[in-house]
Amino acid sequence: MTRTDIHLYTAATMNGYKPVIFLEEAGVPYDLTLVDFGRQEQKAPDYLKLNPNGKIPTIVDRAEGRAIFESGAILWHLAQK
Ligand SMILES: N[C@@H](CCC(=O)N[C@@H](CS)C(=O)NCC(=O)O)C(=O)O
């Protein structure tokens, strides 16, 4: 993975921490966008294009050109890489 492969969208919740812990422990660089629940950013149209559930966390894997959501699926995807 290169520096810009992974872009993580998350917030300070238990599910939101899961990919952060994985990426930090694995030493994988990533870009981070904090999603502001107070502003309902997880329901914004641009975010819903990435994750139609309107929840965090979500990653965009730029190397594969796709978004992945559900924390378990994100961890699985990262572990496979
Ligand atoms: N099963 C999902 C649950 C995701 C989830 O419930 N995210 C919460 C925060 S922990 C969320 O985005 N809540 C905002 C909302 O529902 O509007 C996962 O594991 O990723």
C-alpha cells in the first residue's frame, strides 16, 4: 500500500475506532476525515455515495477504486491486503 491508498472516514465511537486501531498497529499510512455527527455529515449525499447506510466507519481504497463499509468488512479488507 502506498501513502495515499487508504482514506478513512470515521468518528470517535467504538466502531469508529476499530479501523484506526488496525491501521495504527499495522503502521499503514492513511488519510483521515472525521465525520461530524452534530452536522449529520454521515447522511450527506456525497457520503451516502460511499456508504448508503449513512454510518461510520467507511474507507476508500484508492488503489482499488472502491469504498468499503461495515467495520468488520473494513478490517477483513485491510487484513487481506
Ligand atoms: N455495523 C456497523 C455499525 C456502524 C454504526 O452503527 N456506526 C454508528 C457509530 S458507532 C454511526 O455511524 N451512527 C450514526 C448514525 O447512525 O447516524 C459497523 O460495524 O460498521
